Amino acid sequence: MQSIRSKLILGVVRHRHLLKGQLKRPVIDKHFSVADFREGIDKASVSMNKRLIDALITPVDIDGMYGEIIALKAQPLPEEKIILYIHGGGFISGSCHTHRAHVYKFVKEIGTKALVFDYRLAPEHPYPAATDDCLSAYKWLVEMNGYHPDNIVIAGESAGATLTLVTLLRIKAARMAQPAGAAAISPVTDLRSLADSFKRNAPKDIAPYNSWHVWQGFYMGETEPMTPFISPIFGELDGLAPIYLCIGTYEIHYDDTVNFHERVLAAGGSSEIKIHEKMVHAFPIMAPMFPEATAALKDICRFLSEKLCLR
């Protein structure tokens, strides 16, 4: 049964337009301002980052790309193990700044450090810029810093979850060893956005109407959406690292995520899917605001911990 707290919080988020005096949920169109959207997220992240008094943030340079290694000040963490976290933001927003507090939750729960990085964003940098940067971050860990693939897990939410799955495909194409595992929270696996859940769940989810067309259009540019490194569901899914998929039944991406899970299994791969009733897009990053988010985050961390042999 859904908790009262999650009903209240998700209800406020779903109807946040009312707080702005708008009777209808906004529809994303060609007049959408990416700059304003980024500014709003940046401002909202300031207060969350101020609470990270126990976090140790170390800036790093990944072949010219800014990154941060997040650890704990008061607790020594395994030197040889790391989470490669790929932030979300609809392919058009997000950064170390906006996701520092979210990644810290994984670090604290799992007990190992994490690398988050500022991959290039659309529309200024459409595909394949972000996928190139994600592969570069993995190579930086393995080739430049000596991390063994068995001691790396990859995780991400929303667009970052898509890039997590694509990065596994890019690693395979580069003939590199796969990481120990990967967790994808609410991934976009088919950027054609044709599944029935886009219609069925649009009123229930928290994603802005039509954002899946406009934002993904910025990201894809002129590239065909069935390209495997854009829509991972069309990739060769054998030989990938063990995958964990987290999805809510109220998400527009529900059908595509379930279909991806089934295709991985059909290809002989390892995929664990957790389906959460009446939950919305990327809800685990809302932990600890309501119990369903906290439980989901803990289970994701359980999977990643097991793959890193920390449990």
C-alpha cells in the first residue's frame, strides 16, 4: 500500500504548477528555455549541497572534463573500489553541482567513493558528445587511475540511466572489460517514445508534458533514434555487466524499461528489475523524503554493494 507521505509529496510535485498560479500543467514546446531551466535547477541545488558537512569533495580533471570524487570525511573508504555515477537531467541539464547531494547518498549507503562528472549537454552538444564523455570517464578510471573493472560499478538516473546502459554498450564496442555491475533508475531505453505508457502514464508521472519529445530531440539532433548508442534497447545486449533496473508503474518509460529487461534476458544476459507500484520518474533520488524512495535507494545500493563484494 502506498504511504500517505508519498501520496502527499508526489501529489505536490505532480501539481507543482498550481503553486505558480498555473491551472494546467505546462507543455514543453519549441519556446522552452534551456538556460532558464538550468538556472532553476542550479539554484535549487545550493541548499542541498550546504548540508553535505560530512562529504569530502575532491575536484578532478578527466582529460579536460570537470569531475568530482565524493567520499566521506570521517570514514576511510576502500581505495580500490568506486562508483561511476552518471547524472540525469533530460540530456540538457545537470552537473556535479546539481547531483553532488544525490551521489553522496550512494556513497554513504554503500561505503565507497564515487566519481561524478560534467558530461557535455544538449542542445549545444548533441549526440554523441555525452556518450563519448561517459566512455572517457570509464577509460580514465581504468587506464589512467588503475581501477580494475571488477571494482567499478556504474549508476545513473533518468538520462543518466540511459547513458549508463549506453556506456555498457560503448565499453563492449571498445573491447574493454565490463564493470562489475550497473544500476539504471528510470532509464529512457527507446527514444522514439512510442510505447503505450507514454499515453497511459503521462497524467500520473511527474515529467513535464512533451519533454520526452523536445529534450530528446535536442539530444538526438539529426541522428536516427533507433541507433543503439542512443536507444540502448536496440543494441546487442549479450555480454554486458549485470544490470539492475528500477522503474515505477506510473512512469512514462515503464513499458520500455520492462521490454529492455526482457531483451537482456533473451540475449542471455543478467538483469534484475524492481517494479514499484504507483511510483514516478526517478523517485529513489527523493530519499529520505518518503519510505518508498528510501527502500528503493537501499535496494539499489544493496545490488551495487554485492557487485563490489562489499556485502
